[in-house]
Amino acid sequence: MAKILGPPSPNGSFVLILDKSIRDRLLRLYGGRIIVEDYGETVIVKTKSRRIAIEIIRRFQKYLKPI
């Protein structure tokens, strides 16, 4: 199985970069379990949960932005 998620950031959060068009859907689905920061046409999603990070990657793969 290919590696789809790297190590957490130094503060223990998994960080994902996604297109802004998915912002409201992410908040509706994951609410208090994620932190969403807006940066122009991009949103930065942070979560402490590896399971949630992997679920977001699998479910919203076409919205992921390269680093």
C-alpha cells in the first residue's frame, strides 16, 4: 500500500492543503475535529487524528493541492 500521509507537524497535527471550494463541506462533515485556515483560493486543514486526515485525503483527493 502506498504511503498517503506523512508524519505530523512538530505540534502533532496533520496538515492538508485543499481547494477553497470544499471548505464548507469539510466543516459540515468534520466540525470541531478539524481546524480550517483560509489563504486565498486555498484552505489549510489541520487535525490531530490520523484517521480523519486519511479519510479527507481519500474522500477529497481531487481537491488536494500540491505543496
